[in-house]
Amino acid sequence: MRQKQLPLLFSFFAFLTFSGQAQTLEELTAIDKKYKACLGKGTNMLGCSQLYYTQMDSCLNVVYNELRRPLDQTGKAALKDEQIKWLGKRDVFFKKVDQEYAAENSSGFAGNDSRMIAIDEKAQFVRKRVEELIQKLDNR
């Protein structure tokens, strides 16, 4: 069992390292394609969605910091305020997704498919923000 986990863990970190650098829409699209290919295998789809969420979260941090770096103090404060507002919206959305998942799983039969869908919904929400920030990068 442990022998199977090591290659998976290594590929997770290798893929995360590569994809965490998405600063263009093309790179973001490449991550999406890898995610769809992973899901298309039909095995460990929950793992695919967990990895995709982690990649989107990583991309968010990379793009945010890239956008923030050249700004003056006023620009940094404005970007931070914008991000704090987005984080509030994210928290509300994630809570809603978690409540829906909990309702589906109240009988204990929802399983990994419902969990995968919940994680995917969260990842797509974060992805939209990554895309917004990439567009800001492109427009400066």
C-alpha cells in the first residue's frame, strides 16, 4: 500500500509545483485540461478534485502576489481590501456548499461523489478569482 502512495505523493507535489505558477490564462487552461484528464480516468476522482482545489488555491496566491508586488502602498491597500471582500464572499459560498454536502450526506450514503462535487464547486469559485486576477495582470 505504501509503495503505491509514494509515486502518487511525488506526482502530486511535482504537479503542484508546476501548476502553482499559473500567471496566464493559457497556463490556467492547461491545469484545467490535466484536471479533466485525471477525472476522465474514472479512478480516484476525489483525489483529482482535491489536487485541483489545491492547485487553484496555490495559483490564487501566486497571481495575487505577482499583482501586488509592483503596486505602491495605496494600490496594495486597495488590492488587499478587494481581496478581503472576495474572501468574505468565498466564505459564504463555501459554507453554502458545505451545508449542501452535509444535507446530502445526512443519511451517510452520499459518498465520495458528493464530496468530489463539493470540492470541485469550491475549486471553480477560486478559479474564477484567479482568472480575474490574471486579467488584471494582463491589463497593467
